[in-house]
Amino acid sequence: MSREPAQPKPLRLWPGVLIVVVQLLLAYVPRQFAAGSMAMFFGMMGSLLGGTLLVWIWWLFFSRARWSDRLGGLALMIVAYAAAVALSHPSARMALMIPGVPWLCAAFVLSLFAGQRWVTVVAVLVATLGWTLVQTDGVTGNFGSDYSWRWSTTAEERFLASEASAVPDVKIVEEVEPTSAWPGFRGAARDSVVHGTSIGTDWSTDPPRELWRRPVGPGWSSFAMVENRICTLEQRGEDEAVVCYDAATGEPVWLYAYPARFWEAMGGLGPRSTPTYHEGRLFTLGATGILNCLDAVTGELQWTRDIGKDAEAPVPPWAFSSSPLIVDDLVIVHAAGAADGRSVVAYDLDSGEPRWFGQADGPSYSSPHLATLDGVRQVVQITQQAIFGLAPESGELLWRHDWPTDAGGDRVVQPAIVDGGSALLVGTSFGLGTRKVAVSHDGSGGWTTDEAWTSRGLKPYYNDLVVHEGTAYGFDGNILSAIDLATGERHWKGGRYGNGQVVLLADQDLLLVVSEKGELALVRASAGGYEEVARMQAIEGKTWNHPIVVDGVVYLRNAEEMAAYRLP
């Protein structure tokens, strides 16, 4: 009698299905509910690396497939993914990893239910090569991507093809003696606090009135306001440009451009820092490290430096982002990642020659901050490793408070000076939170720093906080939050505005919030609870830039457009 051949056992698919379900949940859920946290980071990394490894282990050792199919399936995924990386648009390669890899694993596992090899081949090719059809404009605050078809025109291309990008006539018909209403990043004190402005809060019957709107070149710069002009940094093709606009009309007044272009997949295109105005001159730092001193009236170049060369610092992964700080006759910037002892650089205001190099080592996207702590004026610089106080005259290190973020992200936000100058707040994302550091000295040069408290109730990423009447207000991930200055305990958390920015209208106890989607909102600056008073759509597109408020007008921009609104 002939013997019947043994029938192969059916594929064991349920472990693979379970793995890819968990893999997709890890890729999406933490970043929706815990943006900027370690849970989000570990979720994405677990999905990308751990989930993929488990799929491979299941397929190779526990799937019951023929060994030829096991090896062939693994090779198919690897080759298809490598081809997609080679053929994809550079901006889409981040998306190819997350969520691309988890969806590749899911497509492979689910295709096995069809029992046909050709179905698996098609599913894997669609899950990988499909990414070659799209491009992205960076990521959102919760690490989602802004997708568009690869062949569609980008916002930058549309801007460069429009009349809005035309170089203005730089002839000044009537020169003015400029004065500053908002000298630079987050205002004169770099704290985003506005006094002397009172507005109406019933926007349903009397909303903010749009004064003008116009396209703008890419970048995350804010404004410096000089007399009746607003100045900002933009990317214009292969050039970086400092552009000065008429504040009343939005029309360009002058433009100074120079060869420099910066792009990276997460933040996208363009400069990050904000111009600084001082006594008739405008100081700007571009994404690749070009520091310029310009005449504020005409835009004519007075001197220029490359801080990367001066400090022996490579361009950081997310660009040089330091907004220049003026202290006496010095302009001070942070060259993140520079050689030891050279990361803070002070230049002569008139000549541009380096005057001193100060030690505040480690990567950072925070700007130098002038503060008076325990009666002593100093420059505070935050890095990923520590918080530093430097003597403004010499760059001498006064004190250092270690708080490394090796397991988390880079620090971006500005310190907030509290308790009459005896302490400061330092905000940090990825689960570390906000720390209050008490700073004191003994009068003979000795300094001490003490951790007053560390709170996980406020964990800002690149979204600065404001302080008002004993409470700090800011973004805990992508949700507005308030914590007590005395204890660090959270008063409230509420209101989803994405990764937006906030300005304090101190006279009315109001927060003016600009959401990541370009909305304007009013929120009570009260420890008693979250209360949104009004909200409206102001500009279109992803908005990370800081707004400014001058004489009852709010000026805001993003990487695509800018606008001015008269507040009621």
C-alpha cells in the first residue's frame, strides 16, 4: 500500500496578528495622548524596533511556513523597504520608518490569510513603494506628518512663484529714526508678557479684525518690531533672507539675502531664530550660523560672522536656533555643540570681532537670557546637560546646575526668572518636566544652586511658558497646563491647542494662545481652573512661531503666511 504524504500544518498566524496590532497601537496611541513624553518616544521606538524584531522572530521560528517561504518573505520585506528608501522623497524617509515599518509588517502578516504568494508580494510592494508617491512638510508636534503628493507644488515653490516673493525696492523715501516696540524674541525681557493692552473678550460679536495677510517664506522665526516695521527671517530658495515689512500694510520695505539653506526632515525648511533690534541695528542669526549686523532702516550689511567657524561647532541637527542677545556693547549667541569652553560667543557690537567664548556645553536650542539673579546681572544659558550662569563682561562661569536629559530630548525653551530674581524655571520635554532652581551667592564669588522642586505637571518641548501671579502657564506636551510656583503642583490641565505658543496679557489676566493649527484663543490666566474665553481661526498651516502683540495688534506667522489682527 502506498503511504499518503503528511499534510503540512496550517500557518500559525495569530501571534503575528497580535504583534502587528500592538505595534500599530504603540506607533499611534502614545503620541496622540502623551506628545513630547518618554511614553511617546518609547512607543515609537518599541513599534519600530521591538515590533519588527518580534514579527521576524515569529515568522522565522514559529509561523510553520516552509523554510523557503520564511527566508523569501524576510528577503522580500528587506529588499522592498531598501528600494523604497532609495526611491522616496528625502522628506518622506522619516515617515518610512514611523509609521511605514509598522504598516509594512501589518501588510505582510495580513496578506498571509489569502494563502497566495503573489498577494503577499503585492501587499509588501504597496506598503513600501507607496511611500515613494508622497512628500512631507516635516512633522507636527505629536510626530504626525503633513503629507502631500510628491508631484504637488510645495508652499515654498508656490511662494517663490508668487509676486509676494519679489525683492522690494530698497530705496528709503523717508528715513526714520527707529525705536523698538518689540525688540526681538519674546519681547524685551524674553518672557512673552504684555502690559498696557486691554482687549474685548466677546469675539462672537466683536472678533479680532484682520488688517492684512500675505504669503511668507519658510522658517520658524518670530518678529522684531522697529518703529512701524516688523522684521523676520525666511528661506527664499537657496538664500536665507532678512525681510522687513511695513507693519500697517504687510508690504515689504527691504530685504537682505545671502547664500544659505537649511532643511531637515522633522522641522522642515528655513531659519529658526528671531532678529534682535538695538539702537538702529538689526542682529540676525541664520540656521547655518551666519550672524549678521544690518542697518535697521536700509537693510545694509555692517558686518557678518560665521559662529560655527568661530566656535568650531558643526551645524546642529535642528539648526542654530539662538536669537542674538544684546548686553551693553556685546551681541551674544549660543553655538550649540561647540568645542569645550566655546559654546557661548560674545561679539563686539560695532566691529563683529569675538570678545569672549563662554562655557555652557552641550546641545541646546535655547537662546542666551539676560537675568539678574540674587542681585547679580548675568547671562543664563540652558543646555541638554545643565543650566549655566555667565558673567556678561567676560564669559566667566559663575555657576552651573546639572540636570542632564540624556534619556530625553533637547532643551528648547527659555528660562523664566521668578521669586524676585532668586530662582528660575527650566522646562523640559520627554517626561522630565519643569524644575525650579534657587540661585544664590555669598558675596565673595561663591555660588550655590538648589533644586526647589521638579514638577511633571508641565513638560514643555519647544513651547515657552509664562509666569503670572504665582502660577506658571504653558504646554504639557500639547495640552495647556498651569502649575503652582511655590510647590510645582498642577492647578489644572485642559485645552488641546497642539504644540502652540502663548503670550500673557498681564493687565487682564489673559493668555493669548496661538494653536499649532493657526488659531487664536483667549484663556483665563487663573489658578482656579481652565477656562477658554474665545477662539478663532487666524492663519492656515502648521504654526510654531511665537506671536507678538504691540499696541493692540497681534502679528503672527508660520512657514507659509503671516497676518496682522487688530484685537477688539
